[in-house]
Amino acid sequence: MATGTLPLVVSRYKVPLTLFILIYTDILHCQQFIIPFKAPSNCSVDEFFDISSLSCVSCGPNQRRSTTGLSCICKTGYQTVITDKASITCQQCPTDKPAVTKGGFGCIRCPGSLSDEGECKCPQGNILVERDVNGNLLDEARCETCNGNAPALSVPNSSGARCERCQATFMNNSCVCDPPNVLAGGLCLPPGSLSTNVNPSVNYAQLKFSLQSAWFVKNLYSSSAACLVFSNLTACQALGNMCVMNMHSFSGVSTDACGLFNTIFRSKAALSSTQDISYWRGNLPWLYYGDEPGLASRVLQTDPVPIGFSFRGRNKNTDIKLLAAVYNVRGEFLRWESVGGGNLQLCPETTNKLAAAFSFGTAYKQSCDYSVEDLLHTHPEPLFYDVFMDLGGGENRKLLPLPTLVYNQQYNGRFINQESMKNWYLSRRMFLVDTLSGREKSTSRPKVIRVASSVKIRFQLVPRTQEGKVFPPLMIVTYRDIPISDSNSKTVSTTFAVEYEMDQNEARMKTDTALGVMGGVAVLYSLLKTVSWKRRIASPLIDAETMLKFMLFYAGDLANVFFTVTVGTGLYWLIFYKTLKAQQFVSVLLPLPAQEEQFVTYIGCAFALKAVQFLHKLILQVSVDIFFIDWERPRSKTSRTVQATGESKREPSPVSIWRTYFVANEWNEIQTIRKISPTFQIMAVLFFLEVLGFSNLALRDPWPTLERLSQAYTPSHSLILRYGVAATLWLCIGLLQMIYFTVFHEHFVEDKIRQFVDLCSISNISMLLLSHRCFGYYIHGRSVHGHADTNMEEMNNNMKRESESLCGQRGLLPNTDTQTFQVSLTNRLRSQYDRIREPISRRSGPSRLIDAGSANQFEQNSRGYHTMNHFLGSIIDHAHPDMDYIVKDKLMFERVVGMEFLEPSEKSIFYNDEAHSFSDVLFYGNEATLLIFDTLFFCVVDLGSQSFVLAAVLTYVQQMIFRLIRNTFGRKNLVNKTLVDERFLI
């Protein structure tokens, strides 16, 4: 029976049990672990903050919160009876023993009154004794008087628990500082040693007010007097610290911290100097270098540091080793500390990145925003640093002090360190955060805090050094005064930087010399171009147009000068600074960002002038005179019925215009072809810069590595190196493309320029291009077969005959192949050309809706076209003796300078031109200008945006825009000058 009832019981409770399990499981999965936020300040008087549960817990009976708020103690008048690790029990003291002992574990009678804490209180000069010599608790406490007379000379210690010998400055045979002696800071000072009328104020020049510092009120006079009278080392250091907190500033008031320090400094002139340094007097801290005019330049630029830095080899040395002597605000020496972690850097960062600041040659800069509230908690008192450079030397280890330039330092109200170097007042010792001197009361929050918003260490390379020598590094500190109102919402920006500089005057002089010399050559070359232009337009007068043309030519040539100098400068720094083999010992350092401004200006000038040249050439290209000379003649006559008489009349069949349209279309297509692929150019440059990491060569450190670890510090980019890398890559890839297209592509794949010349020959059409009034280019396309308007079979036969040399050659002259010429026309021929072309130039272009007036105009233009075609054809055939021409070769020097020495007075001159110079009116023949313009555009955008990707995108957009402009206006010019209907240009 028992075995039979078990399944029934289970089945009866199966559904509720399953439901309970599901609900419980769901509760476990959905539970959120949320606790209320509590801080010690949120707990009441009867509660303490439990650090385990992070909550406020009530104290037991007769207990109250301790001063820390993290435990409970017995109330006044109650003793601790039982205690364990977790809790205490408090019991009230009996009436005959109302006081609690010092430890709180016993009750005792007092010989006098009780303190506020319920303990026995003794008169001044007495100590409280609660136990005998064996440690047994007395029934009644005793107040023992310390013997202040000789020979005991004792006084109660600071806690009042025992007697100790009084301070040595107390006079006579007593520990009482009797008048007229002055008691200050626990010292008994003789009368007249130092005026008690000191100025304990701290000046906040940025906020334009000063306040009475509680710390200065308490310690300024005593520290000054102890330093002056007793040469107390700690007091002297404390006085120096107060001067440092006052920004090392001097004023007309000689009783402030720095005035008192200076008074004591002068009083110790008879003493020997410390470490053989005249500015470091005995017993005093070294705060100043001296106020002689020009001292700063002598300290910073006279004697180099006796160690050298090297980037490679056995003597490789790139570690900057700095040590700091650290003092607290009371003048106590704390330790020697190696500078390199976060001691001089407020910004939190990884160890690797912080250490990068002290790798020679790496331009380091780290900035962050720090909460003022955090500064108040983490820096209750300032620490002071005397920074030295460790020169090594083993057992004879040597240190070089780092001069400090405090930007906020004032001298009689002037910020002298913000003026020229000759007025600088170098100093020593610095701090990072001062939250102490701005307190008007010792227990209150500061009204103002001072923060070193900028700490900069600057190294200057010795000029023309070959051993990596530098002058003593300079530490530049800028402080910021921050008023404390709502510290929770306030932040302060702090920066730590290490800079490297060298004298750039020589490099700047060489650059300016190169610009001057090359600029002078550019003037001569531009004059030569202007003279050539005047010859080509057959104008002997020097007028405003001539001056404008000279300025346009000079803009282009001067742009090339600026471009050459800037690219050369960028390559110089790239090679000699980034290539380790070039610097076994450091000999060059990058210009500072401020020193790069002139270089950037040169780049801007190059770009602006090159843009003027580019637009000038663009305008010239879309305004050239073009005419297609059709050599085709009718091959048969057709019959036409005359309506008036009804008779049939035979007339020559018209010549097809399609060949002209075909050549015009091909010319229209090659107007914007280039010797490079712009798209490939941009993609290749981006690939090298962003994918392969060539952009890392522009970083302000000496390491030529293309890959950088993510956890390593990455310095900022140098504009000179960035320009040098980008411009060099763009030019190299462009030149490689040009070499490829010229050597391989045009010979084995496709040469559109030569193909166009071949097309002209096959189409039996010549082309006259006039880029100037009396100068231009001629493509001789007269077919050697006489006709080109034929069928496929005859065309193939003609091609076969030409390939087998069964017909004449294509050249203008018999038995020659030269088809392209530069032409220099006589003024008479050009005038006749203009007279014939005048009707054509007045036309407004064909329309789909042609009225009677426009039809008449079209006939007039058509006649003008045929007249021009006949005229130019007859000129080529020497049919006009008064407008004849000769064919000759150009002299080598004429080709170099781009000018014709012979003026075509009687006959025009056709110069053989196998280089196809007619491409000068196309983008193809101006690749150098386009390449330099694109390079400068890319670099200017990048320097402005610090983004290679954005520069690449905008460069591509710019190329497309100017290509569209060139195509559009070139198309309109082709239509206007050749009478080709725009509707037939595809």
C-alpha cells in the first residue's frame, strides 16, 4: 500500500511545486542588486559609517560618533568597560570620580576642573599624571609643574603628557620668554632682530586682489626671524617656500615673503656661497639667479651641458634623467625623487606614455582637465621641487640645476618674464598645487587655489654641434589663480610639455637667400616669357596689358620657386631629423610650431600664386582659336533640276561634314586627358599615408618607424614634416605615373595625342590652333590618298597601301613624316584671317527653330566657313606669295627658352615639332602645373584640417570641378570657333 500511494501524493503536488520552482527561479533571474548611497557626512550624531556595509549604523547606548565618523566612542563622562573587535560597552563614571582617563578605560578624580571632553585639566605649565611609575591608576590625578628654571629648563610637551627641555632660543636661565623678547613660533627672539610688522598677504595678480593668508600670519614672521637670527635651516626653507607661493614676486613692500627673503639674502653676503654658486647663500634655499640685465641669456646660452645625446650607435643616449629635491611646506626635506612618473604631471596616464616625456627628441605634450574638488582633496599642502639634471658620473655623480622661468612673476608690478629674454628673472623651486596659502583661516576652505596650469621643459641645441650638445634646459611654469566658489563644477586645464629647439636663424637665412636668388631668376624668366608673348602677338608696345601679363607669368614662376624651396626644406628635415644614420649625434632639431609659421606662409604663397597661374592657363585654353581645314573635294557630280526652266543641271556632290564632326568630337574628348590617373594618384597617396603608416614619419620624434603601438605615446605632427611627407609622396607617385604613361602606356597601350594626329590624316582634315595672335600650332592631316570620304573597302585598301609604303608620306613637305608644327604667322596673314573670321564670330549658334533672319545668318556663316577653309588650304598650298611660309627646325636654345628669335616679317615660319607641342593647349601638355597645383591643394587642406582623408576628398572634388569647367567652356569655344554644331558633340 505504501508503494502505491507515493505516486498519488507526488502527482497531487506536481503542479504547485512546479509553479513554485518557476516563480522562485524567475525571482532569482530578475533580482537587481541596488543599495542606497551613504557617506560618513550623511550619518547623524548617534550613527557611524560602517565601512563593511557602506551604510550608517546606530551607535550603542551612551555612545556617540568619533571624530573620524568611522566608529563609536563613549559619551562624555562614560568609561569603556567591555570591548571586543566589534563593539564597546559604556558605563557612567561614579560621582566621586567624574573624569575619564586619557585612554577612556577608567574613571578618576581631578585636582582641578574638567575639560570639554570630560578629562582632567591642568593649569598652563603643568602636566597631568594619572598613573604611578608602575602603571597603576591613581585615585586622584595630579598636576605636576615643569621646572622652567636652570638647570632643568623644562616645559610641557605639545600633548601635555610629559616635561621636556625648552627650546634653545629661550634666554637667561628660564623657559619664559620675558619682554622685550618676542615669542613667535615657539621661539624666543631677541628684540630688534626683525620688525614684527610683516606683510602676510598673498597677491593674486590674475584676480587683481590679495588676501591675508592664515599660514603666512602664523609662520611668516617666525620663519623669517629664525632664519635671520638663528640660521635655522628648516625655517629658511619654509620662508623660501612662502616666497615661491607668492610667485617669486618682488614689490615695493619689503616685508612680504620675498622681500624678507631678499633682506636675509643680502644680510648673508659676507658668508660663503653654497656649492660655489654665488646665488646660493649659506643656510638659504636657492630661489633666484640674480637681477643683472642679460643674465638669462648668459645662463641659458653660454655653457653647454657636459653630456651629449645620440640617436644610435654605441654611444646612444636618449634618456633625460632629472632629479628633484622635495620639500614640504614647513621646509622639511622629504627625499630625492626621480622625475619621470606623475610627480610633475598632474594628468593621469600610463607609465609608458609618462616616460615618453623624457626621451630626448620626442616633443611631448599632455593636457587634461582636472576637477578643483579633486585637487582640494589630493593636495592639502603643496610640495616644492628643486629640479636638477642628472649628469651621471658614477661615484662622482654630478647634478645640473634647471633654471625656472615663472610667467606669473612680478617685479614692481611688471610681468618681467613675459617680456624679452634680456629682462627675464630666472628662479628656482616650483610647486604644482597650492591649496594652503589661499586660506584666510586655518580650518576653512581656501578662497583661492593656485595650480601650475602649464609646466614646460625646453631644450636648446648648441649651434653647429656635432656631439649632440645642448644648453641647460629651461623649465617654464605658468600658474593659474582659481577662485573657489562652486568647486564641484569647476575644472582647471593643466599641461605638461617637453620642447626641443635649435637656432633657426641660419636655416631661415639660407631659405631667404634661396628665395631671393631663385626669385631673381624667376623675374628674368618671366621677362623672357613676356618678350616671347609680345613677339607672338606682334605687338611692340609696352602697355597695361603687357604689365598684367608679366605679373601673371611671374606669379607662376614665383609659385614654382616657393614650391621648390618648401619641398626642399621639408625633405631636408625629413632626411636629417628622421633618418637615424644621418644623426649619430644630434645635430638638428625640428622647428617649434611657432617657428613653422613662416614656412606655412611660404606654402600659402605658393598655393595662391600657383592657383593664379592655373586659372590663367585655364582661361587661355578655353579661348584659343581653332579651325579644321577640310581637304576633301567632291569626287562626282550629281544632277539637279532647276525649277525656273525645268532643265537638269549637273553640280558637284557636297562633301560630307561627318568627318569634321568626328575629329571635333575626338578633340573635345582629349581636352582634359592627363599623363596621370587622378583617381589612382589620390588612392595611392592615401594608401601610403594611412595604411602603410607613412604619416607617422611626420610625428615630432626622431624615430622613423611606420607602425606605432597603441599603448605608446604619440606626439603631435610637425607641419614641416607633414608637408614634406605628403608633397614628396604626391610628387613621387605622380612622376612614376608620368614615367609609366610616357615609357610604357603610350608605346604599348594607347597614345591619344598621336592617335588624334593619325585620325586627322585618315579624315583628311588639318587643324590650325592659334594660342596667340600670331603664334600657334598646325596639324597637317591632308590624306596621302587624296580622299577620305569613302567606303570601307577603299579605306582598308588605302591603309594597306600606306602600311606597305606604296603611297606618299604624310608630312607637309615631300618625303617627310612631320605632321605637327609650331607656326609663327605674319601680321598680314593674321589680319586676313580675322577679316574672314569676323562673320563667323558674330554668329549666335544654330537652333532647332530657325527663322528667316537666322537662316540668312547661317548662310553667311557657312560662306565664311568655306571661305576660311579655302583660304587656309591655299596658304598651305603656297597659293599666296605675299602670305607664304617656310618650314624649318627650331634651334635648341629656342626650344629651351620657349621663344622664337626670328620674327616673321615677310613669310610665316612653320617650325617642325615632333614633340606634339599642340598639347600645350590641353591639360595633357600642362601636367607639371596641374601636378604641382594638386600637390599644393592637398597639402594646404591637410595642414588646415590635419586630415589626409579630408584633403584627398576635397582634392578629388576640386579636380572634378575644374575638369567640368574645362570641358564645358572648351566645348563652347570649339563650337564658336569651328562652326561645329554643339548637338553633334557627344
